[in-house]
Amino acid sequence: MTDKAASATTHAALSAVDGALALAFAAACLAVFAALGQGILYGDGAEFMLLLQQGSAGHKNHLAYLPLLRASACVGEAIGWSPFFSARMLSHVGAALGVGIFYLVSRRVGLARADAAWITALIGSAPSVIFFATVVEVHAPYFCFVALAWLAAAHLSRAPSIGRGALLGVACGAAYFGHASGLILPAPLLLWVAHVRGNGRELLRPALACLLAHTALATLVPLALSHVGHVASPVAAARFLGWWKIEVLEHPGAALLVLWDEWLLAYLPISILWLRAFFVERRSACLALIALLPYLALSIALLAVYREFGAYQHAVVWLIAWLTVRTWRWPVRLAAVVIGLGIAGWRVNLSDDPARVTAYATGLAKVTGVAEPLLIIAGLADYEHCFIARPETAFENLADPRYADATTVVAAAVSLDSAIDAHRRRGGRVFLTAGAIDLLGRSAQRAPESGFATLFAHLQARYQTHAVAANPFSAVELSSRE
């Protein structure tokens, strides 16, 4: 197939059959994602669960995720789900809907149903997509936002207009609220539309409308929220990038390893198969490479230490699957789906370790007996217990900024004392976990004027401590000196 043929796209209106097939793909993916759901807190999952528990209005960088998480928790509570299960279900549903929407994208640009189905299968079996669909993280809902932006781009490619360009800008702005990396999403989408149309001049006004709408949404909404006390900022993307150090400068040898982890392995085998397009559809392949390079550069620059297993490349996965279908016949496509599912299953199994969560709960139960515990927590193992194994456990979280701030820690300590006294009067037992002890002890050594150091001294002065342990749970029990 020639580049000219690849660029000439017959646009199709979506039918009820297409909608039904998209829902079928989404339902099939939802079943797979739910079956593979991980029983641990991965990556930023602990932070998001803490923000949810604290009633925070939103996340400083990814504005849409926490409201979605709260809505999911409300629905889950009505059904009887735990907050953790509700949060994980948000990832299942977000990724599954994204896969289904990508089927509609393929049909909207005029691909035959068979080709659209193959593209959807390749996307739905991509290891990175499956992995983030099984954990509590921002990337699966963001994947759905990306798919909606691609659908808006497909709509624009059918008949460019200022209104459709503005719609694409709004969709990209929504994706930016899903994850800060969405700030650069208009670039690959507009490039693709120009490639499909073959006429860049007719896109000048729609592209300008897209960029204006995207910029206005990404700037004005955070600005308005910040005026009502929200943590949002119109420079959230810059803050996000600034918060992540350019790690590759400190670890230049990690660049190739990042390329493997964040692209080649995360999307294997289509991360390799699409390269055949350079021999048969060079213009389309060059377009995909241009779209991919900024996301690879972002990954290499920021993720030399902390990895995201291909999450940033979700923005261009449709392009790669599209080229794979264009350049390979069905036996290779089928093998790619099977291999992708196998790698995804292996990667999920490598990450998931629910036994550590249940072991912590078992150890705590051995220590407390029939008494109800109140945990003063600060570590991942604590969070996993309180959010997954026994969400009914009462806890006080030292991640609360009142404890770190030397100006507010005294009042916070008084409030903590009241909670401890009330719990003990009800027959409960109070434990300062190993994670909390580590945090307070390190702070007392490194920053003796900090709020944590003051709190540590206060707890040592007011309470008797008794070490308890039932592996892997370890803590000191607090009891009154009176």
C-alpha cells in the first residue's frame, strides 16, 4: 500500500452496530482488567487514597482524577464496595471505555470493521494499557480522556471547521486535567489530521481554534479554581515537570533502559512491528515517529529512576496500532495480541503481591487480639492495610501537613492525644507503627526543629511504649504514663 493510499481516508458515520461493538470491546476488556486487578497500592496510588481519605478537593497536577475518584467512591459505597475496590474499578472502567472509544475512532476515520477490530484488540492487549487498568493510578482514566481526544480529532479530520477544531481543543484540555502530560496532546493529533487531509492550509483556522480552546481551558479553569482555595494552578504542567528532576542528567546510562521499560517492553510486540511501516508507508511512519518522539524524550528525561511503564505513550498508541494493522496480515496481528496479553499478565503478576497485605493484617490481628486498634501510620505497608485489608481500621496519618509544620504541630498533638484517650476509653489499643517510628526518628535526627521532631518528643514524654511484633507487623504500643 502506498503512502498516498494510506493518506486517502474514507470517513464514515458511526452506526448503532459500531456503538454495540465498541461496548462489546469495552465489556470484554473490563472483564479482563477486573480479573487481573492488583491487590496492592502501586505508584501514586497511596497518595491518591490518602487525598481521598482526607477529603482533599483535588490533586495539584492532575485536576480531574480526585473528583472522579470521589465519585467512584460514592457509587461504590452505595453498592457496598470498599474505597480501594471502588478506586480500582475506576481504573478498570476508564481503560475499558478508552479501548471501546478507540474502536469508534478507527471507524470514524473510515476503516473497515475488521481493521478497526484488530486495532482495538492490539490496543486492548498492550501491556502498558492492561497494567494501569489493574491498579489505582491516574493513567487509566487519562487513557479514556486521550481516546476521547482522538475521537474529536477523527471528527475534525472528516470536515475541518473552526467549531470542530475548538471541540478538539476542549477534549485535549480535559485530557490535560486527566494528567499534566496532556498539555502537549494537541500536537500529535493536529499532525495526524493534517496528514490524513493532505492539505495543511485548510487546517490553519481549525488548528488555531484548537490551540486557543486548549490553552484557555488549561489556564482559566485552574486559575478560577485557585481563587476559591483549590490547589490547582495555571502553571500545573510546569510545576509537574519541575517537581520531577531531569533524572537522566544524573543517570545518563539509564537512557536506553528507560527506552526499553517505557516503550519497547511496555508495548511489545507492536512497539517493534510498526517499524515495518518505514518500508511500505514511509510518510505515515514518519508522522508516527514525530508524534512519538516528544513522549519518549519526556520519559527518558524524567523517568531515569522512577518508571511509569509506558504511561506517557498512551497518547500515541492508536497510531502505532494503526500502522501495525496496515503493514501486517492477520496471523502476525493475532500473534501480537497473544504476546501482548502474555507480557501484560507477566508484568501484573510481577507487581502484584496481595500476600504482603494479608500478612500485615494477620500480624496486626495477632498483636491486638479482640481489641480494636488505632494505628498511627506513615508507610506504604500501613496504607495498604488501612485501605485494602481492613479499611474499617481507625488510623491517624502522619502525612497530615499539620504534623510536619512546627507552627501547627502542638495543636495537632493535642487533637491526637484526645483521639488516643477516647479510643483507649472504649477498650481499644493504640500503636505507633514501624513506618511512623521511622519517619519521626529520621526527622528528629535531620531536622530537630521540625514538627515531626516535636511530635516525637511529645509522644515519648506523654506515653509509655512497649514494642510489639508479629511479622511483618511491627510497632510500639502507646499507653498512658498516669
